Amino acid sequence: MTTQQRHMLFIGIALALVAVAVYFTYPVKKSMKLGLDLQGGVSILLEAKDTPKAKVTTDAMDNAEKIIRDRVDALGVAEPGILRQGTRYILVQLPGVKDQKKAIDIIGKTALLEFREVLDTAAVSEDKLGPVTKDPQSDKEVVLLDRDGQSKYKLGPTLMTGKGIQNAQVEFDQFGASKVGITFNAEGSKQFDQIGEKLYQKRVAIILDDKVQSSPNVNARKFGGRAEISGKFTTEDAKTLALVLQTGALPVKLDMVEVRTVGATLGLDALRAGLLAGIIGLILVAVYMLIYYRGLGMITVLALAVFGSILLGIVAVLGLYGNKIGIYYAMTLPGIAGIILSIGVAADSSIIIFERFKEEVNEGKTVRVAASSGFKNGFKTMVDADLVTFITAFIIYIVAVGPVRGFAFTLMLGIFIDLFTAFFFTQSALFFVANTDWLKKPVLLGVKEVGQ
């Protein structure tokens, strides 16, 4: 393969990727998945905390992430984002969610379900049971309030937890009142039957998140793997409780350290402002390169077009198909900032190459030789500069939480595409310019002198 054929192949590869990128990008309104800061929604950052009952471990965080994902899926939110950040954080992003309060309530519940023997009860105003236990231990007697805060219960040690639950669903009694029916798995059924044997004709408290939900009498020794929670539930309360129980008890305590809600109108205004900033930045860079580098500046403009098309195409593909391969990506304001910055990085790469080319020409080399050696030497410098930027972005991605990671990810993606564009397009375009007689004029190349 000759040098000319090789460069024609490189440009062909670059243009083919541009065509594929345009295919996935157009139309932009359908291809770009917008984050909640652009289309509105809820963002919840959860932090796992150690407790006497449960320590934060990798397995516990894996299980917590799965349970939260199940809860979000049950909400029916389209294209949610559940992201692990570091060892103790889980970011939940719900773009376009309508009932924001309900989403926060469901995701935030820890659903620590316990069954304990009722030893005594009293009104909150009475002192005979003593104060409410602040940090209940599973192996000790405790005093807890009911869900309405009207009564106190003295309870024995935990007899069973929510790990034995297989399913939970809303049911109705003969009077139409809502209740939650629970189906136990094999181990849970065995444990609950043991409770029946021990507490027959006594009361068992069903506790959720250290609140007594119900304290029914145990009227059977065997339950056949089923039980129910009844009380003063509205239908909506029963549905929410059943959803929390059905998707499992979180294995660790998760605190909401940040909750952000964004309206759709505010997000649309932010999107317009971000796109306008990007367009203005691109035009200013293009004008500067054309004025200062002339014909070489035209190569930069074309290279930026290739760069931008491929970058937007990859962003569109990640938005459309990323969830299927375990990568959640949605365009956010920090992501737009990363794209704008990467435009500057791409333009800077062209400047490095062209300045090296001009130095080679001014040293007396022919345009053809200067194009080859100038690109080779300039590309090495460009790789060093991009590597420094990439390492910085990678560190930001590792240590940051929330939308800042989107900025770092977009910037790293832009660096990879910048290297690709420079090697496959800029290099080849410079080769063809250097080998075209009418383009080798000093006035077109922005150099004072051209070697012959």
C-alpha cells in the first residue's frame, strides 16, 4: 500500500465513522438522552453508614444497589440512573419523574422488617414502660412507638427479619380495608411457624424501621408460609409498604446526603444556554484558526467537524444503548461543559501540530517533508499534553460524586476522539495539502517562507 493510499484509507475510516455518528445522532431531540438537570426530575445521593446491626461491605452495597434498582423499576421511571460512586455512595437519578415526593419516600425507606414478641403496651403519656429505645438491638428487649406515635410497646428480642419474605402485595379484608399480605420463602415459613408455636394465643409485633406497624394475636401454630400486616392503611400507604417489602430490606443503613429536584422549564433554559455557549465557542475557535493559520486553519475546522460529529454520535449511542451494557449516560450541564472544553483541547492539538510544521518549514525543509516530520513530532507532544489532561479528568472521575463525574467522563471521551481525529484525519489532510502544488503557497499555509 502506498503512502497516498494509506492516507486515503485513514480519511475514509474517519468519514465512515462520521456517517455512522450522524445516523445515530439525527434527529438530536430523539437521540440525546437528557439528564435530570436538563429535563427535570430528582437526584438522590445516598451514603451508606455503619451501624451496630450492619457494617458497610462490598456485598452489602451490591445488594443495596440491586434493591434500590428494583424499587426504581417498580416506580415506572423511564431510563433511570443508579450509579455506585466510591465505596459508600449510590447516586439515584430519576429524569422526568412526576411524583417526586413519592419517589424520595420509596427510595429512602430502609425497610428493616422485624418480628418481636409483645411483652406489654402503654399509651405514650404513661411512664410505666420507660423511654423509647434510641438504638434498638436485635438481641435485647426494646421499647418502640407505633406508626402513629400514639402507643408504646415493650418488645422481646427479634424472632425473625424481613430476609424470609418472598413476596408482598396489597389485599383487602371483608370490609374493604387495605392490608399487606406477605408470602414467606421456605426458611421464612419455617421461622414464622416457630413463632406460631412460641407465641400461640399471644401477640407478635410486626416492626418496620423501628415502628410497630401491627401487633396481631397469634391464632394458629402453622401459617402455611403466609401472614399479613393490617392497620389504619390507606390504599396508597398499603401499596407503598408492599413495594418496599417486596423489593427487600436494605442490608445497610443509607442516609440521603443530597436531594435535588429540577423543574422541566429550568432544565430547558439551561440546555439552550449550554448549547448556545458551545456554538459560540466553536465559531470563535474556527474564526481564529482561519485567520491565523489560513489554509491550515481550514484543516482544523474540518477536523473539529469530524471530532464533534463522532463525539455526539458516541454520546447518542451511550444514551440509547448504554443501559444494556451496564453504562448509564445522559447529557447533563457538566457534560456539555466537558464537550466545550474538549473542543478547546482538540483545537490546541491542531495548533501543536501546525506550529511544529511551520518550524520545520522555516528550518528549510520542503513542505512535503515538513508535513511528515512536523506531524510526527507534533503528535508526540500532543499525546503528552492529552495524557496529562486525561489523568486529571480520570482522577476527578474517581474521587468526585454526582454530575461532576459526567464532566470528567465527557472530557476523557473527548481526549480519545481527539487522538483518533488527529491521527486519522488531520495527518492525512495535511499530507494531501503538502502534496498539492497550488496549496503550497506561503500565503495559504500561514508561513513566511516555504522550502522548495
